[in-house]
Amino acid sequence: MTIFHKVIQVYPTDDYKVYLYFTDGKIKLFDAKELVNQGIFQQIRDVDKFQETCTVLNDTLAWDLSGKRDPSDCLDLDPEELYDTCPEIKEPPINTALN
């Protein structure tokens, strides 16, 4: 049986990191510092925009640039890639996760 990992919650930080909560209970930490300087992701280089548009769409980490919650009109990342490459953590620091 193939298991597809889904992101159910995200918490962006002010240093371009995102805490990712998956359906299996694992918490992963994605560091987007390099990503925001590449290609279409430069649109979220402003840290306020990075945080304000960060959400879950298409069962993964996404940035809803239009504000319409349209899954076809966002920047998103492959949830399997995030799950496989991001380090797992126990719990984020309280002051970081509650931005």
C-alpha cells in the first residue's frame, strides 16, 4: 500500500522557516531561506508576505499569493519531497510557532 503524506498545518517564522505538521503526527522543519531567492519564489522574499500568504493548499505547504484560496493559483511544494528531505523535530519552540 502506498502512503501519500499530507501537510495539515503550517507555522511560518520570521526567519523563512516553516514548521510542517503531517497527518501521521510527524513535525518537520522546512528552511526556505534559499528558496525565496530563486525564480518565482522571489515573490515571497518579503518576510511579511512570506508569513501572511503561507498556508496549506493541495495538502501541502503553499503560499496563497492571490488571497483567494485557489489551489490552482498558488506557489506550492511537493509534500513527499518535504517529508523525505526536511528534518523531523519534536515540537517547535512556543514563541516561534505562535506567530
